[in-house]
Amino acid sequence: MINVQFAALPARWETYREPLKTAFNKAGLEVDLRLDHAPDQVDYVVYAPNSDLQDFTPYTRCKAVLNLWAGVEKIVGNQTLTMPLCRMVDPGLTAGMVEWVTGHVMRYHLDIDRSITVQDRWEPVVPPLAFERPVTLLGLGALGSACAQSLARIGFPVTGWSRSPKEIDGVTCLHGDEGLKQALSTAEIVVLLLPDTPATTNILNAETLSLLSKGARIINPGRGPLIDDAALLAALDTGQVGHATLDVFRLEPLPLEDPYWAHPNVTVTPHIAAETRASTASEVIAENIRRGETGQPFLHLVNRDLGY
């Protein structure tokens, strides 16, 4: 019997309990899934960083902590977590992110907001074709790569930037400091899908925003700290950035007094770009436990030095 501890908020237990059991059975795993195993009897922890479990010292036989979230920035620095940590790469989450990003890129590309607001006169404005609209993706992990490929299939010239070299069919891949400058200087629409690490904090700041084509659009479904908020607001006020759609923020829920709410060139969405789906995420967790039990490498293992 494999002892699996579920460590997340109570609402998550109600959401995940049956999908996890189904996935374990499908994978041929005999699992005792509980909220209250004795720590020294736990083989795996299914985990959300906002749970009460913060001290992993008693979990002496635990083989891996399997995160329910794509982001691990709130747990990766925990010094008591010495066992392998795996982040969530969920096919359902990826599909949702691709749909959300593609939808908002198309909204900007076709200037749909203008069509909605200009309802008192006949004023034809024809958008360019997709191949005339350069789009840049910052971040080429599982989510960024999937979004980049989706946009490239539509016909956008897509440039992707990452810290280390990548190769993706149909996408111009750049990396490093000079690559970042090049990726931003060609962009009319920028999508941020980087992890939250010290190296990515405020990657969009006054200097990098000045590299964009005037009136460029920003879409951030990645992490709030990727953007210097004061610099973005200033760029919006001058027209250097034409509009920003922001799904993630340093503080959530976004306080009602935050200037983003009232800015005419900002769209706020309440962290809905993508959500982990219990059914598909449970299959990822079951596969990682199967791998752990058969001596195979874990999927989506976190590099503690890089922070993701």
C-alpha cells in the first residue's frame, strides 16, 4: 500500500478526492489517500503551497512532494523540503491557457474593443492580417511553448524569449539579455508567461518597455511581479503602451483602490487565465507516483537553483 497525504485547503480535498482515486485505480496503484497520515508513514505528499503543511522535517520516508500548482515560488525556498519537488504541468491547464492567450491576442489584433465601443457611427477600420502583426512570448516553458505554437499556426510572426536556448518549430527563439532586447523591439503584442524568480522580477520595467513599438499591447497571465507596476502605468499614460490585460498581480485579490482598476487602458481579469483541472491533474500525479514506485525519473522535477 502506498500512503499519500493530501495537503491543501479543505475545498481542494472535496474537488480532488474522487478524481485522484480514479486516477490511482486507472494507473494500477494501491493507494491509501488521506488527510491525516502519520508524517513518518507518508510516501508522497500531494501539495498546495497555501496549505498548513510548511515543515517537512517529520516526513522522513517521503519520496516526493507533488505540487498541485504550476508555480512553485512559494515553496521552492522551504529549507525543510529536502525531497524531490515536482510542479504541475496539467494538460487541462495548458489548454485553458492557450485558449485565453489566443483569445486576448485576437482581441487586440482585430481591435474588438473598438468595435464594441464605437456604436454611434459608420467608421470602417480594417485590421492587418496576422502575418503583419509581430507577437512576442516571454517564457517558453510548457505554457509559453504551447501558446507560441498556437499563435504561429494562426499566422502571427511569433518570437519567443527564454533564459536558456530553445527550439520550437515555427517560432523565432531568442535568449539572454541581447535576445530580450531584440524580442521586445519587434513586438506589437507581448505575452508574459515566465516563472516568478529573482531573475524575472520586473522584467518589464521602464527600460524594457521603452523598447516596444509605440502603442504595443501587454498581456500578463504569468506572474504579477514580472511587471514594474509604476513603470507600466507611466507607459500607459504616455501611450508607449496602448493597453494592458492583466490577470495576475502582486497582491490578490487586487485591492479596489489599485490604480489598475480605474485606468482606461487596462483590463483586469481575476486570475482566471488558466486553472488546474482536477481530472487531468490527478492523472499527472498518478503517473509521477507510478514512476516513483518503479524507479523512473519524476516528471516536471523542479530545479531548486533556478526556482522552477
